[in-house]
Amino acid sequence: MNIESKNLAPLPADALYRRCDPAGLAFEDTSKLEDLTQLIGQDRAGAAMEFAIGIGRDGFNLFVMGPPGSGKHSLVQDFLARQPVGREPPGDWAYVNNFADPHKPIALALPAGRAAALKHDMQQLVDELRTAIPAMFESDEYRARAGQIEADFTERHERAFTELGAEAEKEKVALLRTPAGFSFAPVKDGEVISPEDYAALPDEEKERIARVIKALQQKLEGIIREVMRLRKEQREQLKQLNREMTLFAVGTHMTDLKERYAGLERVHAFLDAVQQDVIDNAEDFVRAREAQSGGMPQQEAPSFRRYQVNVLVEHGTDSGPPVVVEEHPTYQNLVGRVEHIPQYGTLVTDFNLVKPGALHRSNGGYLLIDALKLVTQPFSWEALKRAISTRQIRIESLGEVYGLMSTVSLAPEPIPLEAKVVLFGDRLVYYLLHAYDPDFPKLFKVAADFEDRIDRTPEHDALFARLVATMARGRGLVPFERDAVARVIEHSARLAGDAKKLSANIRAIGDLMSDADLWARQAGRARAGAADVEHAIEAQRKRSDRMRSVMHEAILRGTVLIDSGGEQVGQVNGLSVLQLGDHAFGAPTRITATTRLGDGRVIDVQREVELGGAIHSKGVLILSAFLAARFSFKRPHSLAASLVFEQTYGLVEGDSASLAELCALLSSLAEAPIKQSYAVTGSVNQLGEVQAIGGVNEKIEGFFDVCNARGLTGGQGVIIPAANIDDLMLRADVIAAARAGRFQVYAVTSVDEAVELLTGVAAGAPDASGAYPPQTINGRVAARMRELSVLRQKLGARDAGRNDRRVRRRG
Amino acid sequence: MSAAGAMRRRVVVVFESSPASETALAAAAALAARLPAHLAGLFIEDVNLMRMAALPFAHELGRVSAMLRPIQARDIEREFRLQAERARRALEAAAAGLQVDWSFEAVRGTGLKAVFELTRELDLVVVAPGGQVAARPAAARPLAILFDGSEAAWQAMETGQMLAEASGAALVVLVPAADRSAFDAARSELVAWLAGRRVSGRCVWLRERSAAQVCRAVREHHAGLLLWHDSASPRDAQLYARLVAGLPCALVLVT
């Protein structure tokens, strides 16, 4: 029987890297390419966006999710900006004074471009009235009519007093004006008589005087009441005159304005209210004129702010729907706010101090917000939901709502909301909101899920080249040569961790291009070449390579024990990947296994000390199941084994080491030494099949670096799952070594293939009775398992006999 | 400054128990500053009122409330003292504001008769209006002058022209004339006189020189001040009483 291993061939060098053939790119450099105006390979997300934008129903707002750096924001903005302007441009909004209730400013909707015009017209109206109304009050006509009214009043009441005075005089009594009123007193020779003279008068005369004065007082009382009535009448007449004259002054202007804003009923209503207020407060215009000319030094000049128009949002007539990005979605930035100004030690406000929020600016268009920023701002998320569900933008002062401010504030009329809200976020944020906020699924019915990776096809390569061209132009970088673009595409595949995919991480590509641009400029080249891109990749790797270097050095110095040559029983080189920020690197880890008689348990030391994650533990339990199923299906599983990740002091997670662990166990059981010139990665199921793992490129490179530093012997290599062949995008130095036969990558489909490679001994296949050839790995393991089982049975029988004897003695 | 202005020695502002005295003080202070002249305050304690209050049946009927209430001499005296003090302070403040010399005197007498006894030739006497005072400040309103062609009237015109020039106000010249031709003749003279001066003016025909006619014309033309010349001796106190009672603005008596 052949106990030598089958010769599993290493992967050819060409299989380790999928090149992008520059010949397939039909341009010289990116300056010849048009800008990219479409999404690459994001058909699902694109369809979702088109659906969300096309549907006009409530709640069909959009949540755009995908990995960070995938350019979601700019892609969506570009996508929205490209939408055809198929509807009326959104209108303008303005707040004006509510003359009936200034606490509640009125929202005016105007056609696009008209709000600013109305503001200007109102300012002009006030300017004109400031001249026209005082001029009207100065006019001869007004003076004459007002003078007439005044003169009529004076004449009438003076006549009454004069007649009363004359009547009193006939009775030798004078009508006197006291500081607070009137009085009567007897007179002699035109002067009031003295008390002494009065005392000397006969009683009849005194009685007559008293009678006369009493009668005169009654008449005077009547006159005073009549004067009061006349004064009221005079005031009313003057008021009416003022109204008539003011209406004349303001009416012409108002007619012009109403014609200019024909068909806008609410604007007309506002103009009517303004007209009435001007008529009622015409004196303000006179006082303003006097204040202007310095006639009112002690008084504050009247304000005409109440006639102003506070333009909240204005649009051009030829603009499409607004696309507003709110980078800082605080409550106020979102729904707007009412500002205050200090006046005489207190805070006051009016409709002019109502400021718009992002919802106002995006009304009629699209509002783009980062979901995480939104939900981490107090009250913002609730405010946005309220606005969407009520389809109204209502400005409320938080201070007032929560009783934190006692100053006067406003309750502006809510504005109807017709905006599509687009939230951006990671998938985790989306699913958390979906799970925990019952409003979320009702308000954000459409999810645009951006792919992390896109298919690497010739069409996508061409589009990707245009993306490179667009970014180069947008960032002011030098053009990229065809070879450089090919290298960028290859790097994108490497970032995707899949030779048949491209990464959607546009930010990383942009950063790489900026790096390459620098190297090209420093070398005095007007275009970036493949060497510049390579230089940039290497520079990026070096910049974030500190931790890898430290670990690498520790291995080379023997601080961390990793063999890259020789053989050892129960010891294998596993491979792990460490992710630090956006940089990942691989490194070998020594895995050891020991076996002995036991009850069938495989002890995972990492798990025992709580340094093993759940997936890792699952992998170890699978090994136990594999061993029991393959070797102990007819007898008790009497193995105890321990598995250790040597010199690891942190959490070990994932099952990508389960193949290596199984190989170590089999080596220990079979007492077959493992070649330390190999490293192994791959997960294994309980049938012994090898399954794909992640980070295969970093893992291979991690072991290659150790071997390369110690000197490549030609016998070193890495065993990977065959399912990962398509993911291979290895570094150029690894490929060169493979091509020269100094380093190999093997792809295996089963643990048998792996263990054969590692031990150089055939794994062995079972015969019809299920027995393995004795010298093969499986045969040796089976024998060891039988041996352990027999031993366990013997020990069990001996223990049973002792127990029986003890029982009989007691009995 | 005109010759007429230079000759004025005093501007006498008469304080009575009228609420419109502030109007007279403002006009008087402005006059004194523009001439310039000494600003003299004259507070008249009306003897008739004091006697009336001393009578056993003395009552007062409220000007606004029409309520009858008893009044006593000490009430009147106290009121006079308070008003005099208020007037003095107001005068002091107005004079300080315009930087004019001032003096204040409280005298006991009967209305304008007392004023006429105490004022001298070349004094300008400013009397508070008794009628309803216009809301707009006097500075913004025209200056009315009674003109009958006499020498005193021409002096009043010169004083009026000087004041109008200083304040930028227009002149409204009230011309009493028996018929149209007399008015036209006076107007021609006035137009010619005004032509050489930097003031605008208009003539208004009064069919008689009665207090009522003058007051009506002043009201109709919204005049802020009435310049009235009178060289009669003794003056007709009743005429002045009616004039002051009916005017909406301060009266400036040019002697």
C-alpha cells in the first residue's frame, strides 16, 4: 500500500493574482475619458433610489446604506442632481406679520423668485408711505379740513362758555377757571368780591347769589357734558378724516401691488391687512418723519418692521428641486428657529427673526442627512419624524416647550412639507432603527443597499477607469496613465478581497490616487504611471505597518516561536489576520495539540480561559465531532485532547484555524510529524471538507514575510481552501517567489489533502469494512483511537470490579 | 439778526394755571434763544380765584368729570405754590437747555391785566393757549402774524420773519380788511416785502379783526404761533381773554 502522499500541485503563479490587462483599456490616460455620471454595479441601489424618487406617496423616504467610504453621499447627490426637472420648480416661502395675532406669523407661499420681489416691494411701499403720509398731513386740503373740525369744536364749546359767562355776568356773577375746573363767584366792578364784602351783603342778596350760582352750576354741568360729547365727536371726525386721507395715500400703491401679485389670494389678504394697519397707525409715519428731522429726541422712532417680508426660502425660476445636505442636523438646523434680540434688558422677537431650517430649504426637493448624526442629536430624530408624518414644518422653541425660557416667543404658521428625505448610514444603524423604532419602517419604506463589492467585468473595468478619471479631475490630480488605472483596478480587487470583484470603497481609491499623484509630481511627471500607484500602495502599507513590523520582528527574534522549517508532532503553523483601523495584516500562529486517554472531549484552552470566541469554539467542537464520527463510530470515544494557540494573549475568534487544529490533532494521534515549512488556513466541517475563510491574501503574505526574511528554501508554502482561489490577489513579491518555485500556495478541498501535504504521509481511504490502511495517517489515528478505547474499557472493568467488592464487604 | 430782534430786551412767558403753559414756555424759550433776549417767567396768581375760594359757598366743577366739589382758599394757595415751583423748574430747564439768561417772578393779579402792568415796551409777551393744543410740535407748523398795515404790524412782520428764518417755518399773514380791494392792496405790499427775504408766506383775508376770526384762521392754517401786535393803551383785556381762550397755539404779543 502506498503510504506516500499524493503529489498535490501548488497553484500556478498566474492563479495567485488576476491582472487587469491595460490593453483592455482603450485610452492613453484619464484626461481622455468623460466623467462618470452613473453608479457602477449598484443596480439594486440605483433601482431603489429611482423607485423612492418616482413614487409620490407618503412614507416612501429613502435610507441609503452601505459600507463607509463607498461614496454613497456623492453618488446619491449626483444621482438626484441628474433627475430631470419634470415638475414646477418649488415655490418660495416667506413669513409676514399676522396683524390680528402677531404671536402667530403667517406663512406665504409664492411662485419661485417672487418672495424676494415681494420683500423689495414692501420695503419700497414703506419708503414711499414715509414720505406720502406726512406730506398728506401737511397738505392744504388736510389742514383745512382738520382746522375746520377743530375750529367748529372750539367755536361750539367756547360759544357755550361765553354765553354762560354772559348770563352769569348779568347776574353779577363771574365764571372762573380754576386749576382743575370752573367756579362761580359774585363780582363787583369786574372783580370777585372779598369774603368781608360778601358777609356784609343782605341775606336776600346772599340767597339770590346762592340760587343764581346753583342754577349756573347746573347749566355748566350740562355744558361740560356737552363739551365731552363734542370732543368725542371731534376726535371721531378727525380719525375719519385721517382714515380717508391715508386711504387715499396708500390705496394707489396697494392697487398696483395687488395687480402685481394677481391670483395670490394670501398675498392679497396680507396687503389688505397692511393697508388697514397703515390707516389705523398713520400717525406713526408722521412721527417717524419728525423723528428723522430731530423733532422727537426723547422718543423712539416708530418701527415699520411689521410691514417687512421675511423671505425664508427662495428659488430661481429655472432651478430644479433643491438637494440640501445637512451636515449638522441639530433640532434648530433641521426645523428652523426663532431668534431673539435684546431690548431694554429683555429678549424680544418678531416674525422677522424666524430662521429657516434644512427642511425649509429642501422643501420641494431632497434632504440628505447622515442617520447616525441625526439620531445622536437631541430631539432631531423625533422632530424629523414629526415633520414627515404630519407633512408640516412647525417651528417650536425647545426652550419654551420644556419651560426653560420664559421670554416671549412665536408660533409661526406651519409650512406644508413636500420633501423627500434621504438618510445615510451603516447597515447596523438601519437594522437597529428598523427593529427598535416602530415609526421608522412607516416613514422610510425604501432602502437603497449599496454593494460592498461589485463584479469585476470588462464593462465595469471601463466604467471604473472613468471613475478614476472623474476623481482625478474633481480632486485636481494629474491624469492617470492606462497602466496606472489598471493597477488601481487591481488594487481595488485586492481591497475587495476577491480577484473577481472590485471594492466599492471609493474613498480608499481616492486616497490611493492622491498618494500616487504626489509621487508623480515629486518625480516631475505630468501623468501618474503604474509605478506611482505601486509606490503609493507600498507607502500606504508602510505608513500603517508598525504593528505588523513589531510582530514580524518578534517572530524573527524568536520571541514568538514560529518555525518555518523542520518537523514537529502535534504542532502546526496557523494563520490569523489582525484588523487595525482600515489596515489588515496576517501573521502565523503556532497551534499545538496533545492527546491522551479521556472521555471524548477536545479541550479548547482558549475557550477555557475565555479567550476564545463563539465561532472559534464551534470550530473546535466540530473537530471533536469529526474525530468521533470518523474513528469511534463503533466504540466509545476515549480521547482527551487539548488545543492551544501558543503565545496569543487576546481574543481568538473565527473558525479559519479549524483545519490547522484538526491537522495538529491528527498529527498528535498518528504521531506523524508536521512540516513546519507550511502554514495552514481554512475551516473544516465535521465531514472533513475544507471551507473558505477571509483574509486569505493577508494570511499568505504574513507567512511569506517570515519565510522570506529567514530565506526562502523552496519548500515553504501556505495551504488554503480551494474555495479561496478566486480571492487571491497577492503581492508582487509573493507571486515572483511562487513563479520562481521558491514559495508555494496549495489549495485543498479536504483535511486529508491538507494532512498529506503537511506530513508527507498518505491520509488513507477506508476499505469496504471502513478500515483504514494501517500506515496511513487515518489508519494510525484509528489504531490509536482503538487502543485508547480498549484501555478505557479495561480501566472501566477494573473500576467496576473494585466497586462490587466494596459493596459486598459492606453487605 | 434783524434790527427788530436786536431791540428786544425780554421775552416774557406768562404762566397761569393753564395746562398749556408748557407750549408757551417752549415757544418763549425758542424765541429768547433766537433773538437773543432775556427769558422772564411771570407766574400770575389770580386774585379772583383766591377771593372766590375764600367765599363760604365756594365750589369747583371738574373740567372733565363735571363733579361739584368744595374748594377752599388754602387749596388754591397750595396749588399756586406748586404750579409756581413747577413753572420755575421748567423755565430753568428750558433756559439751561438753550443757554439763555432767565428770571422768574410770581405776582398776584387778575390775568392779563397784571401782565400788561408788568411788561414794558419792546418785550415779547408769550401767553399759553387756552384752546385745544395741536398734537404736532410748533416747530413744524407755520407762523401766523396779524397784519393791519400799522407800524407795529411791520415790526411784528420783522420779528416774524426772523423767527421763520430761524425755524424754517412759513408765514401765514392774517390781513383784516373790510373789502377785497383793501386786502389785495395789503397783499401786494406784503408780497413785495417778502420777495426780498428768505421766507415763504401767504396772505389770508380776515373780514374782521375779532378774536373768533383770528382763532379760526389760526386753526385752519395749523399755525404754531400767533404774533399779535398791539399798541393800544389801555389794552382790551376781554379781547385777549377771548383770544387766549380760543387759540390752539401760544400767543406772542409784540409791543
